[in-house]
Amino acid sequence: MAGGAFVSEGGSGGRDYEGGVTVFVVITCMVAAMGGLLFGYDLGISGGVTSMDEFLSKFFPQLEKQRVKAKHETAYCKFDDQKLQLFTSSLYLAALVASFVASVVTRKYGRKVSMFTGGLAFLTGALINAFAINVTMLIIGRLLLGVGVGFANQSTPVYLSEMAPAKIRGALNICFQVAITSGILVANLINYGTSNMAKNGWRVSLGLAAVPAILMVIGSFFLPDTPNSMLERGKYEEAKQMLKKVRGTENVDHEFQDIRDACEAAKKVEHPWKNIRQSKYRPALVFCSAIPFFQQITGINVIMFYAPVLFKTLGFGDDAALMSAVITGVVNVLATFVSLYSVDRFGRRFLFLEGGIQMFICQILVGSFIGLKFGTTGTGTLTPATADWILVFICVYVAGFAWSWGPLGWLVPSEICPLEIRPAGQAINVSVNMFFTFLIGQFFLTMLCHMKFGLFYFFAGMVAIMTIFIYFLFPETRGVPIEEMGRVWKQHWFWKRYIPDDAVIGGHDEN
């Protein structure tokens, strides 16, 4: 949504709009960002639960024999079990499918309806998991959690980008990532506490997922819809009044007309999935596909999903493994606040590039330490000093992701799509993200078993590729109103060839 002061550093000239940052819009965006708690809590909780002996012996008894065997063969293969990995990954397959349904709901009924639906589905899945008595119930619960994540991740970033003024759109959108990282940290702390319970600690961990779901349901019920969404559904007067409230000024005529023009152009688009393949939308299509792919192939979910499992594989004790996961969770939250401060000051490109270099170096170092201690055989032990260094470099790696590719992976796709293709673009973003999250969740432990320490070099290579990709192909989008984003592509050395001179993007003639 166009709004706020247009910042020239964003890479393009444009209109200035009256109004500023209101308390109303800040509170609204913070409530909406709580949808990230759903995603974050699950990311953090699954790894801790799958490392609990009671949970494993109840649902995956075959792993006990495998872990005993691994002690005499290779530490890399202790947890290599497809059914165990399906418990983690099934959620993201469901989220992939749900994101396409959510794109239709988001466009026809509004962003807040999608957020409410997501919270309700997540709540149901959490309760089923908490009372599960067999693997089938676990998987059904995970699938419903996935529906919740798919709806929340599809609608929340769009909601935030549309409500926020352009000059602080990055910071407010990153509230979603702050909620994700906070959810991960809370989950790690809960896992650390429930692991010491005599019985059913895993049920408590899984059942407490109902708390962020309830917050999401209640929050979305009271949230106002965005002016963009109201205009899409023909509520012109309500949309204008909401824009006045959001911007804190009566003089919103210019901004409202720009949004209305964009909305009218969007209504003429009968097939957004077909239109997003048009030449003038090529940059949006590429980045809505490439950014979520690269975000997942950084290897971050090796840490987020399987931190306790990974640390136990490397020889950390049970409590030490869970505590190490808590430490990485704290780093994750604190580093996300760095992004909150810097994204609208230093820009998206700077954070993408700096974070990529930082992650590359840390992946190489972690892989080298593990390789020196365990080699290709997987036999060996970590000294306390080596274990501490591995934890340090993993924390630095997590920090690099948390202030770059973590929040920007959700921010950039949500802000680069004009209104007429925005639901389709966000659905592509979420579905690609969920698909590769599913692959990492399903096959990481198997990849670790076969690729050994070389797996970290593989992820480092992918980080190098994606950093080069950003350096050459991504223009700065800081401070650019969403409806003016087409100007940025027309000024880029590569993308300008795809934007026709007579193209109309977001309701403005791009001549």
C-alpha cells in the first residue's frame, strides 16, 4: 500500500503523501504480526519434542535400536528415520496447499478473514497433537497446523505491508519475523522445561501451541481490514475513512486516489495467476520464487527444526543440547531486532549481502570443525572447547540469518507485487517457502547421514550463489511505495528489458 513519505534513497522518484506514523497503525501491525507466533512456535517445538526419549519410545520405538547401533558405527545417522522426519515435514506440505486456497480467500474476503481461519486451524491441530495416541493422530494434527501456517503466512505479511507507511514498512513488516523468532525462543524454553517432566512433557510442549493460536484468533477478530482490501470489495467510503485513521490526517486524497487507481486496474485482471506470467511482472515473479527458495536453502531450518537433535548427534548431552537450542533462540530474537532498526536505514540490499557473507563463513567453519572431529566415519568425541566454538559459530550464523534473509524473505515479496497480482505473488512466495521447508524437514537427517560434514559445505555453496544473485539482480526497494515499485524495475540494468514503455503498473503510467 502506498503511504508515508517517499524516500528518495529507495531508488526512484515518486509522490509524497501527508500523514505520519500513528499509534493506531503501529498497534494494529503489532497485533497482526502475532501470526508469526504460530510459525515460530512450531519451528522451535518440533525439534525439541523429537529429541525427547519418551516421545521417541512411544511413537518411534525403532529409533532406539538405530541409536544404539549408531554408537558403534556413525554418529551422523543416529536419527535417520523417514517417519520421524515426516512428523516434522508434513506440516509444511499442508501449508503449501493451504497457501493457494488462502490467496483466494485473502482476495475475496479480506486479509483478516484469512488470519482468523489460520488461527482456528492451528488451534485444532494443536489440540489433536496434545492428545495423540498414535502416529496417525500426530500427522493429522500436523496437517491442520500446516493449514494454519499456510493461511497466516499468506495473509499477515500482505496485511502489514498494506497498512504500513512506506518509510517504516520494513520495520513494521519485520514485526512478523520478530514474532516468529520469539515463538521459536519460547518453544525452546518450554522444551527445556518439559524435558525434565517425569511423564507427558511432550504433550505439554505440543499442546501449548494452542496459546499463540488463540491469540491469533482473538487478534484477527478485532483487527480492521486494510484500505486496499476494502477497495477490492467495493467499500470506497469505509476504505477512505480507514486510510484517514491509519495515516492520522484528513488529507489523504492523493494517496487514496493512487490506491483506488491500483484497485481499479486490479479488478480488470480476471486471471492473476495468468497475468503474473506477463513480461511486466517478470521481476516480481522471479523474486517471489527465488527469495523463498534461497531462504530455505541457507540451511537455517537445520538449526530451527533439529537444533536439539543436531547437538545430541554431535555429542552434547540431553540438557546441554536443549540449552544450546535456547541460546541460539535468544540470539535469533536479538538479531531480529537489529533488522527492525536497520532495514529502513541501510536498506534491503545491504542486509541481504552482509548476512549472506556472514552465513557463508560460519557454515564453512562449522563444517570444518565437525569434519576435523568426526571425519567421514562419524566416530569421535567433541572436547568442551570444540563444542563451545561450534555453538559460537552457529550463533553467529543464526544472527546473520535473523537480520537478513529471515525477515527480508517475508518483507521483500510482500512489497514488490502490485495489487493486481499481490495475492498470487504472496501465494507463490509461501508455497515455494513451504515446499523447500518440507524438503529440508523430510530429508535433512538423511542428508546428514550420507553427506556427513560435507552437508554444511553444501549449504555454504548455496549461500554463496544466492548472495551473488542478490548483488547483480536485486535493486534497492527501501522507502518505495508499493504502487510505485514498477519505476524501480524500469531503472534496473537487467529488469528494464521486461517492462514495456507503455506499461501501467499499479494504476500509474510508467512512461
